[in-house]
Amino acid sequence: MRRKTKLIHGGIAGDVHTGAVSVPIYQVSTYKQEAVGVHKGYEYSRTGNPTRHALEELIKDVEEGYAGFAFSSGMAAITAVMMLFNSGDHVILTDDVYGGTYRVMTKVLNRLGIESTFVDTSDLANIEAHIQPNTKAIYIETPTNPLLKITDIQGASALAKRHGLLMIVDNTFSTPYWQTPIALGADIVIHSATKYLGGHSDVVAGLVVVNSEQLATDLHFIQNSTGGILGPQDSWLLMRGIKTLGIRMEEHEENTRKIVEFLTNHPAVTRVYYPGLPSHPNHDVAKKQMRGFGGMVSFDVGSAEKVEQVLTRVRYFTLAESLGAVESLISLPAKMTHASIPKERRAELGITDGLIRISVGLEDADDLIEDLAQALA
Ligand SMILES: C=C(NCc1c(COP(=O)(O)O)cnc(C)c1O)C(=O)O
């Protein structure tokens, strides 16, 4: 089954009992047992729910993995994956990760003894240089949020295997339509499904796909024990979102290509961050591992004052956190999504007060460009 068809026919199709074409929403907490322990495969919805299971089967197929798991948010998914490790273990992460990922590692999981080091993983030598005897995993975002850095998934996965480490990829920005990390050697893929997979700014969710039976057993134990599951209504919404992921990503790509060209040539823009630009430091790696470059762009306008002007003038770009929706969104990472990262750390990374991040939606590209032009004037 090819990629586009998998989005529609992957996972579980409809309902065997009624012939319903759309998977039913099983708004159920518990299931009758014929005798103690004798049931029809479900006993309690934290442990398993038919609607959530259909979503987990779908994302497993789309990400080409062994098993899928659905959580109540991307952060719940990330936290569940980190529960695979023990106090005293160490994880190497991409330096330019989402602010919430940085926060959970440095303000919550560190208190439970899970150590983390943030490095520029776009240079694989940096990863190897920071492997410690207690290192258990490499965690990357590629492209990263918000600077669109690219890490070689195949190279990092081979490095991880050489050192007996798990390879974890947060695939939120690219989605499985453009990039399938497990096929490139990753062990675990994570999504903030709140973003492109839902695609309509109407669901908060997280998804994980693993590549082995052992990881599936371990992660299901954590999902059931810690309970951060996704409900049946949101599971159903996500399945509906995933069905149109392909056509949406194609349209995001087309719009973004035009907007990147506009921004690259605008005198008020000092720098554009986008993996599809030949000038991107890892453009060749992006071309190798991504079938498309995505709908996320960051650009610097040089000052907080200029940012203020842009944010107040835009009409079709909604000032809001999140990304990956049909409507275009605009944000100021330094004060919004990455405010939890210390200022000096943001400065080191390049997340300046002049950096704007946009999630290019499905509006008419000319309307979006005209909107940015008047906002930047
Ligand atoms: C809300 C935003 N990001 C959430 C996010 C998360 C967290 O997902 P939540 O569904 O928001 O919990 C994980 N990984 C990446 C790459 C993310 O971008 C944002 O960047 O606007």
C-alpha cells in the first residue's frame, strides 16, 4: 500500500459489527466480562479502547512501525517515552527543541534523576562527543522548533546503534507524509498530533510509534500505568485529520515555497530559516530524508519593535501558539513557545527577540504574501 493510500486505508477500516465506514466513537470506560478475566478483548478504557486502538493502528501503519500509542498531548507522549528510562540515566537531545520539551527535561524529569544534555545534533560529531557511560538515548527533532535545524536521521540512528542507545525522533514538523524516521533507523517516533496530524486547531494529542515488540510491551505498560491516554472523541478527530494529511501537506508545501521566496528577497528580513532553501546548512540532508520540506518557516526582522509592527498588522496570520493548521499562525518564540528557555540560552541558539515563526496555512498564497508585505512595510 502506497503512502497516500495508507492515510485512508491504513489501520482499522470502519466497524466489522455494523459495516460502518467511519470507525465508531466508543464512548466507554468499562466492558462487561463473561467471567473474571473473560471478555471480548477490552476490559477498561485506560488499558484499551476500540476507537483509540484504531488510531494507534493507523499511526503505526503510516509511520511504518511495529505499534502505535495515543496520549492526551505531545508532552504526555514525550513524558511517557522518557519513563522508559531510570534515575541516573542520561539522554542527549537536540539543542533547539520545543520549549516544553526543554522544560520537562530540565524542570521535571531532572528531579526524578533523568539527566539531559542539549547539543547541536545537526553535527553528528557533537552527539558522539557527549555520550557518557549512563547515556541511554539520543532524542532529536528534525526539523527543529523553531530554527528548522536538520539532523541526519540515518547517521544518528547508526551512531545510536553502535553505542547501544535508543534513537528517538520527534517528527511533528515534518509528519510521516514527508518523513518516516523508523524506515531510516529510528526506534521511536513522537508526534504532537495537536499539529499537522489533527490539522484544524481543534484537538490536543500526542502519538508514539515504536519499532519493536519489546518497546511496545514496555510503552503499553507505561501508558496503562501512568494513564495519559487519549479519549475516544479526540482519537476519532485525529483519524479524521490524518485522512487529509496528504493533500494538506502538499498544499502547505506549495504555499510555503512561495512565501519563503518572498521573505528571502524582502529587505526587512535579515534571515530565513527553512530546510528547503539551498542555503540551509543541512539542505542536502533534508533533501535526502524528507520528501517535502514542510509548512514551518522562521525569519528574523532584526528587532522587537519590527516584530511588534508585524504582529499587529497581519490579518490572515493569527497570533497564537501551535502550528500545522489549515489557518496560518504566527508567533514570537522568544516570548511564547520558547519563553521557558533561559534568555542567554535562547541567544546562544539564535532565538532572538526579532525572530518570527509562521505556520503557513491553506489560504490563497497571494493573500498571505500580500498580508506579509503590508505588515513588513
Ligand atoms: C505548542 C507548540 N509546540 C508543541 C510541541 C510539542 C508538545 O505538544 P503538545 O501537544 O502541545 O503537548 C512537542 N513537540 C514539538 C515539536 C512541539 O512543537 C508550538 O511550538 O507552538
